[in-house]
Amino acid sequence: MEVNNTTSKVMTILDENSKLPVIINETAEEGLLIENNNSTLCKVAYLPSETKAVEGNIVITSNITSNPDVLVPSGIIVGFIEKIEYEKINLSKTAYIRPAVDFTKIKKVQVLVK
């Protein structure tokens, strides 16, 4: 199936408009996956300040969302935590995630239609 780029936009987790609910697999803590300003890493924002997450933990998708336009099945591996930083502004922690997929080498995709 070919995607017509004039009418459709393929979005990855590194896209600046991407905001997906995720869970740290080992701790069951929820966060929001967002882009990281043109970096090859993305980040999970709004983790609790007392998070038990550590480097190497797996980040997976969650279907916990109040946005009816977001259609993401739960349990898809997004990536792995590379580092965690404390955010003084919102008193939470942010995890920097190495994506599980090299987006430059993708040959096939699955499109979810609501």
C-alpha cells in the first residue's frame, strides 16, 4: 500500500506533534511520550518525582487517554530508558528514550484506522 504524502501524514514517535500515553513496563508508571527537539531520543514527561524507573526499563504504549482521536493499542514496545532527569518546573521526572526502531530502515508499516 502506498501512502500519498499530499493527503496523509506518517507520524513517528519522534514527530513534534506526537503525544502518546505510555507506561514504564517494570514500574507501571504512566507518562506522556513527546518529541525531543530534533533529537534521536524522545522523552516521557510527567513521571512521578518518586519514580522507580531506571535506565534500561522498557517503555510501552498505553491506551489510557481522554483524547478520542488517539488510537494506539496498548503493549507496543516504544523504546528503552537511557536517562532520567528531574524537572524542577513541574516537580516530576522526565525519561529520555532510545526508540526500539530505527526509523531510517523501516520498509513496512501498519496503519490503524479509526
